[in-house]
Amino acid sequence: MSRPLRAIWAVISSRATSPLVIGVFLLIYIVLAFITDDTLIALMEYTRTNVLLVVLLALVPLNSGCRIVKETDRHLKLRRALAGKSANDPSGLFDESVALPVPSSFDGLSGRLAATGYRVRCTGGTLAAWRGVSIYPVRVLFLAGMFCLFAGILVSLTTRTTHRMSVIEGEPLPTATGGGGLVERITLKTGAGPILAKILTMDVAPSDSGDGRKVFGLYPPSLYRGYFVYPRYIAIASIIRFSAPGGQTAYEKQAVMNIYPAGKEDRVEIPGSPYRILFSMIQPEDGSDPYVTGRITYLFKLMNGKEVIFAGSLPVGGEFVRDGYRLAIPEGKRMVITDFIQDYGVLLVWGAAIFFLAAGCIWLPVTIFLPRREMLFVSAPDNIHACSRSEGGGRKHGGVFHEALDFLEAGMADRQPFDGGSAEK
Amino acid sequence: MVLAKLAPHLLSWAGIVLAMGRGFSGRRSVVAAGAIVGFPLGVAGACLLSRAYPGDFSFAIIRDIVGGSFLLLWGGAVAAIYSSTVREFPRSWGERLANSPFCAGAVALSSGMIAGAISACRLVGTYNTLPPFLLLALAASILALAALAVERALAASFPVSHSGLMASVVALLLFSASSIIRLDLFSPLTMKLMKFSHDFVHQFFESMLIPDHLFIRTYLWGYIGLLFGNGVGFWGALILWFTPAVLVALAIQWERLPSVAHIRQGAQRRRLLATGIRARRFRLVIPVLAMVVLAAAVYRSRFPSVEYWDPKPLPISASPSGDIFIPKKGDVDLEDGKLHKYLFKQGGREARFFVLMTPAGKLTVDLDACAICKPDGYGQAEGTVICYYCKTLIPLETVGQPGGCNPIPLPFTEKEDGVHIDGLTLLNMWGTNAQSTARVKGGGK
């Protein structure tokens, strides 16, 4: 590998790269916090539109990938060294290494290490002893999680597209390209699970464009033509028919009324006139949900500027007439304000959550109960090269290692008692 | 009297010099010179700044500089933990820099300047003559020399690591700043974290396409609602506040002991290791003390020795057309520069708001709530109003402007005789803004 490539590799595979990049974003966040209150949104927007920041953010998944390669390489080298297959000096792979000027003989050592709970392998001129489980798989899972998380954030930031549409019962599903299937039914039910209080489903018939029958639920979100269907709010699409005395003001239009749940108010402005109508839904006395049952009765308040002309109630299909004013609602349909979102970063973030969960579940017991401890003795013509490393329980392991060295140097395997279990303070 | 006011600042300063003297033990003269020059420079800088920019701006600059030093501590703490745990971490250039006289001088000078500026802020606005400031600079110089003399008398086996030095200096600066309400960092940190938590949860839900509260069970939303509360801001800020010092302590605790594998006498090995462990424990003392100082700073921030003007809201009603009228000169004088609170009730709904004359001479009418926090309301102190919920200080000059933790401005009409407010608008604004932030608690105070 040439020198520039080595330098680039050193940077992108360094353990410091990801924290540094995250630190830079934290700094930008802090600076933005002085400028705007919507700091997180501003940071996301700024990152999305700034190539340099996109590249900087891309360094994190790249770094995670490189770390997996580097740590795998190191793990394999360690395994080769412990198997006695490595021709290279293994000291760089260990925490502590020392050369003992003693004859190359491991007589009695393996049995004594085995007695202290180590598994021992003697192959040719090497003796390897180890116990516990390596943290390497957890590291790989964690790094894979980091890769997925930041790749997901990157993909999401740079490619996410959102179209907010009104899905109305009995009308074609609005899509970005048109030609969606007919929304046959919108159903809202009381949820039985511990998380969702209400379950919303939208049944969509096959479309002329070749889409099959679909049922969209709440979570996990369904896909339609590459877009996630993300229901946001519930509303009523009502046809409002209004006329004022003298016939000068006549209005008929389908209005989207954001009046769910019952009691929430929304207003409909009558264009070209001073009139506006405040609507809300009456909560039925039996406690049922009018959106669920479909039995919707509106409360309305007709206003002329700030003056209330009259107020009343009106069921779907009904008409209200007073003092020459006429208000009718011939139709009221269930409707869901829905976001159609194209964002494959979501899948990566879900993957990251699974990786992190798995890593956490393995890491805790392994670190507490089974930390990996290894030592390696390699014989040379006139000395023994000894190395040791541990991923936990280092003091006790160090004690065993040092006494093993004492044992080798003393060369009195069969005469001295071996006190391998005592820790050195 | 002046010195009594300055006691926490001067004590912090003495602690800073003591720590620097020990941290740069080979550079005492450089530290002494830097400290003695830096402090008066800081005092002079703060005085000039407050004269050039009267009001909150000069305080904001000094607070930001203190915040910058806290960020530096964070960077140093992360580097320290990496240095202790990562084998391939490059240490040599950093150690060379930290041991150089330039570094000792720069740290002493900058620490002195910041400490001096903070201390001067205690006097700015109260004293307009030179003697109190000269007295402050003189007292600080004497204290610096005394601290260095004490440092010389300390046992040599009591070392201070570079990261420990950083933690102690920044902790003492933060403690000093926490004594002045407008320089305090902990309360703004709490508020920013609360806002971050709110934004993060919102963005997380949107990004992960998680259904909104409309579809989620109420008890579950109650738990999610905890993330919007000031508990998250407070505990999150505590974590951010203490983490650098904890990291520094962990970095020292996880420092590798000297390799003893080459020594064949067990007793000698154990002695060497024990010496290493003892030295490590001594180095831990300073970061632990830094944590204590940081805790004291939090205490001062949470329980400032300031009393607020917090009038009881006066009940008020609207005319049949929904107009609320408050005369300028009636039972209360709206133009007296004080906060005047009102409570409006109609049809089972209620809203709290206040009227205030800003220092610019303009009346402003605002909800007694902001768009972020639960509507615990505001109190008034000198030059500021404070959000009781997150303890954020809002300069009076900015009351009436929307955003952040500022009170939500209400549309109103000012006439010769008083102000007119639309009752329905008031109730709706309270409903949409204040009550949405009160999901968990439901209704304010």
C-alpha cells in the first residue's frame, strides 16, 4: 500500500474518526442553537443542502465499515497467533509482551494453566492459553449497527421525499403519479394491544395501473408504489352548501374539516363574503366515536366577522334554515391525511436498532461473566516470547501470566507449587 | 461589602491558580505571570464590554466564552478517555504541547481573563466607579500569589493530570459563573436540552413513521410525554454537566499500569503495581473535587439568591362581543414597567396572560406561557423575566418577540385609554399553545 493510501486508510479506519465527526455535528448544532429555536430541523436542513456536511456524515458509516474490516483482520491474526500458525511477531496484538531468556520448554506449564481454568493448546513451539468469550462479535454487531444507523440517516436526509395527500373514502387513492386504486373503506377500530389505542385500516381496490388490492394499516407502514403510507391525521371531508339571505352568497364545496376527535373546532371560510362557519363534531351520549360509527352530527356556529349570527347542530345529510340563511351538509366522508414517503433510510435505521439490541444483549453478560483473557508463549532458539491480553478481569489474568513467567524462568515445574489464581495488586 | 459579594468568585480564582500551579508544576513562574496579568485584563475587558454594549449582550458574550470552555473540557475529556483505552491513540504531540511553557502561560492567561470577566460582572451595574474594580484586581493578584505559595507546600505525591487540571479549572469557572444569574450556564442548558428532546422525539416519530398520539394509548403517550418535561431537561443537563469530569476520572482509573512482566521477583512487581495504583488514586482526587464543585454550581443555579416579582393573576372578563379591555391607569398602572398578570375565564375555558411595559417604552401583551414548557408562568427580576418551568431568563427587551422560551405574544390593540384583546383569540391561543405543552400535567399552575 502506498503512503497516501496508508494515510487515508489510517484516517477512515481510526477509532477517533466517528467521535470526531459526531463532535463536529454537535458543534454545528450548538452554533445553530444560538441562531434558531428549531435547531434540530435547521441542522437537518443545513446538512441536506451542504455537500461538505453530507461527505462528513458519510465518513461515519465508512469508518464503521473500515473498523469492521480492521477489527476482523486483527481478530483473525490473533486467532492465527493463538493457533500457532502466525509467522509474524504477535506482540502488537497483545497488551503486554516480554522475552524470557530461558530454554524453550513449556514442561508442566499447560497443566498448571489448565488447572486455573484456562483452555490450553500446545502446537509445535507455541503454547496458547485462553478463557472466556471474545468481545469481537459484539464489536462487529455494534459497528454494523453504527453503519446502518448513519447510512440510514444519510440516505434519509438526502433522498427522502414526502407527498401529503387526502385519502377519502370512496375516492381514488391520491398518489404522486395518479391512477391509484379506489379507497373502498376507511375503518377505525378500538385497539386491543398495549400500544395502539385505535387501529386504522384503509382498504384500497386494485387499480387500473396494475396495483393489487391493498390494506394499509398503521405500523409497520405499508408500501405503495415504493412509498411508505404514513397516516397522520383523521378528518372529515364534507360537502358544505351555504346560502345567505338575498341569494348574493351561495357556496358549495367539499371541505376538509379537521374536527376529530369530537369537540375539536375547525372553520370554513366562505370566499367573497364576510361569513365563516365554525364546525365541530358532537360527542354522542353513548360515548361512541362518531368517526367509527359513521353517525356524525356537526355543531356549527355561523359568523359574520366577529358576530355570531346563530349556532346549531346538523347531521350528515341534513339541512338548517333560519332567517333566510340555508346551510346543508349532504355528504360527509371519512378521510385520512396521509403522507406518502419515499425513504429507504428507514429500513437501515430499523436494521440498526436490531443490531444494537443484539450487541447490547450479548455484551453485558460476556463483559461481566466471561471476559476474554489470552496468553501466548512462543519458543525461539534461545528464549521464550510471552504475550498477554485481556478484555476484562485484567488484574487476575496479569497475576496468572506473571506467575507463569516466573514458573518458566525458574524451570522448576515439578518442585514449586503454582499459585496461578492469585491476583497481583 | 464588595469583597463579600465577590467571595465565591475570588475563592474559585484561588482554586484555579492552585490547580494550575500543581498541574504545571515545572512552570510556576509562567503560571503566576499569566494569572496575575490575565485577571485584571478580564476585569478591564468586562468593564469595557458592558460600557460598549449595556444590557444583556455583554453578559451573553461572557457566558458564551464560559460555555466555550465547557465545550473544550468535553473535548479534552473525550481525548483523555481515548488516550487511556485506545492503544493506537496518538499521544506524543499532545503531551509535548501540554508540557510546554506556552501552554502553561496560555491556560493561566485565558483562565485569568475569564475568571476576571466573570468576577467583574458581579460589580457591573452596581458600581460605576473604578475603585471596586481595582480592589478586585488587587485582591485577585494577592490571592493568586497566596495560592501558589500554598501549592508549593503541598506534598509532591499529590499530582494533577492535565485532564484533571482542565476539569478543575472549568468546574471552578462554571461555579463562579453560576453565582451570577445572567452568566449561569446550567439553566440555559436545561432548556436547550428540553427543546432538543422535544424536537428529537418529534423527528424520530416522523422519520420512523411511527403513528402520532392520536393512535397511541394514553398511558403510553404519558410516558412519551415525560420526554417533553423539564425532568428530561434537568437530568439530561446533569448528565452533560458531570460527564466530562466523570470521563476524566475514568480515564485516570483506566490508565494502564506500568508493565511488570520483565520483573521476576513477585514482591517487586507487586510494589511497582501498588505504587502505580496509589499514584492513580491521588490523580483521581482533583476530578472528584471538580465533580463536587460542579454540583455546587448546579445548586446555585437551581436555587439562586434572587427574588422575583410574581403578582397574583387578576380575574378579568370580556364584553358581550368578546373584547377584553384593560385600562392603562386603573387599579394597576400598566406603564410602571412591572409584570401585570390576568386570568380570563369563559365557558369552562381559561387563559392566563400578562401586560408589561418593555424598557423601550412599548406595551406588550403575552400569554403567561411559552411554546415549549409547561405553562408554569413567568416572574420578573431585574432586567429579565424568568420562565418558572425551565428557569430560563428572558431579557425584558425581547419580551413580546416570539420564539424559544419567550412568552407567546398576543395580538392586541393599544388605544389612548388602554389595551384591547380579543377573548376568543386569547382562549384559542392558550388552548393551542400552552395546553399542548401541558399534556402530562394538564393545565398549568
